[in-house]
Amino acid sequence: MKNHIALILLLTATLGYGQTFRKYSNEFLNIGVDAQAFGMGKSMVATTGDVNSAYWNPAGLVHVKDYQGSLMHAEYFAGIAKYDYVAFAMPVDDKSAVAFSLIRFGVDDILDTTELIDSQGNIDYNRVDLFSAADYAFNIAYARLLPIENLNIGFNGKIVRRNIGDFASSWGFGLDASLQYKSNNWMFGLMLRDITTTFNVWNINEDEFEKIQTAIPGENQELPETTELTLPKAQMGVARKFELNRNFGLLTEFDLNMRFTKTNDIISSDFVSIDPGVGFQFDYINTVFLRAGVGNLQTTLEFDDSTSTSFQPNLGLGFRYKGIYIDYALTNIGSVGNALYSNVFSLKVDFEYFK
């Protein structure tokens, strides 16, 4: 019974309230990519300028001068969920560039106990199967220099595939747009996500649904709606680079992450909720990097009805040898009981340095 209930909750949480705008939909696309960005608290919209710009701000792809590739692996919830990312970027000409990327967030080897008990009421463990719940996103990004000096524009089209074993699956599509501008050591960025209200259309296996439909009497008697829409989001950032001396440099960025709905972000209204973030990167001769960042400022309701403010600190390290970048980030440092720490590793290769 407990396993049936867990499966029902998984399905209803994923598919419920369809055909309406959702505060939280396709949330795996909001996790982020690249250990450098995680180390800086995901404050990257103004400073990004490599293959990973396809995610953070496609306009930054104009700084890609040759083939670039990126890989990342992370684990969440004490290793239960796996998060992987691969990307490739290349210039089209001296004014534009294109990138392709694939994101997967999944939980594998989940026990399917819907047929654990046979028609005679006997428990048969041979009837237990395994399934995966996984989300995929394939992204195609394009950037181009505008006639205005140092102003770039970018777009990112995404195809979303979500799958819950044999129970349900969906296809979706969305579009992002962005700008990036640089003036001396100052950098500015604007990222508009899901400007087309990214949608997902679900296909539910009714035969599988019937197996769990009566697990809780009087509940879940009807199929969930099959269409969900993702509200647009915006991210604005301003950054500055400082040359501390001949060997040391400092990069700083401050971002405002906005959802156009009321949430528990530190700044919240019926129209927009804002989560500020800040990131720092110290470098030694542009080879060794130390990073720190703070984000995810939330107002938390306690059991005694009082409120408190929580935030997520992050730390990161990086090393560069010619065109090879190896980065590490420790995120979610403030988790209760230290149970949800996440270690993020990424590798980036810029082939411009190997000609």
C-alpha cells in the first residue's frame, strides 16, 4: 500500500493541475549547469562567455572563437538522483555562434510494486519490476553580435522529454531569449526564460493507472490533466572585473532572479517574486580559481507560525591548463543535517588553444 501511495503522489505531483500555469514546472531546467556557475551561486547571466552560455545566457556564445565542449555530473538527495549535462559550441562566422546541449535529471531503479500482490492475495516478489523517472532537455542556442557595439543577442530553443516508467511520458517545447552588453570592465545581462510559456503534453498509460487508481479509496478516481504550462521567468545581472595586481584578479556578479508569480522568495508579490544572488571568483594568473556565492534566499514558515530567512551558500575551485578547465563546486552547504550536500564536477575543453 505504501508503494502504491508513493506512486500516486509521484504521478499527481507531476501531472496535476494541467492546462493551467504552474508556479513550478520543468524545474529540472532551473538547476543550472557547470561547476563554475554553481560555485558562484549561479550568478552568471552577465559574465558567461563560453559553451555553457547556451544555458546561462545564449548571447554570450558570441565570445566562442573555436570548438568548445563541456561535461558535467552531479548527484542529489544523497546520490538518489543523477544529473548530467553535455554541450558543444562553435562559431558560425565572426559575428555569430551556435551551441547544442543535452540535460538529463533522473532517478533510476525505482521499485514498481503495483503487481506485488497477485489476484489471489499472495505476495510474489518476482512480480516486482524496476523503472526510471527521468527528465531530458535538448537545447539549440544561437547568438549574434548586434550593430550596436558590444551588444549581443541570443536565443535558445528547447525540446523537453519527461518519462515516468511505463506510467506516463510527455513532450514539450519552449524558447528563451537574452541580451548581453559590455562596457569597459562592466558587464550586463538579461535572460528571459520560457517566453513562449513552455508547455508539456502528457500521455498517460491508462492500463497502468488503473492498477493504482483504487489504492486510496475515494481518491485519484480521474486521470490528471495532460497539459501543463510553465510561467516565464527573467534573470538580470550586473558584473565587474577587477585587476587586483599583476597576478590576481576578481570577478563579481549580482543577479536578480524573477518569477512572475507569488512564491516564498525573499521579495515576493502577486506580480513578481525576486530571489537575489551574488557570486565571486578570485583567480591567480587566470589559472587557479577560488569561488564563492550565495543565492536561493527564501522566507521559511516555521512550525510555530513564525518566519525565518534561509539561504544557500556555495563554494568552488577551478584549474585551467591551456584550453582544459576542470571545476568543482560544493553546493547546498546550508542543508539541515548536511544530508543534501551536492558535489558538482565539470570539464570544459576549448580547442582554440590546441591549434
